[in-house]
Amino acid sequence: MPAAAVGSVVMLDDNTDAWAARMRMLGGARKSVDVQNLIIDGDAFGLAWSD
């Protein structure tokens, strides 16, 4: 089993910034990319979780 990856969480609330971040991530990948996107606009629980 491969070693656990070290990751980070970044809140991107601007569509242009989010798109650019995805492109940088894809461009820097050597083997694979594991991504999770959460849309929390208008979601009280999601907004509370992000603080």
C-alpha cells in the first residue's frame, strides 16, 4: 500500500483563482491527482466547517 499523501486545504472563493489553482495542480502532477471540490455557497454547515 502506498504511503499516505500529505495534503492541504485551501478555500478558493473566486472562480478564476480556483481554475488557475486546478491547472497548476494538474501541471505539477507526476502520476495522479486526488481532488475533492466542495461547493458551500448558501450552505450554513459548509460555511461553518470552513471557518
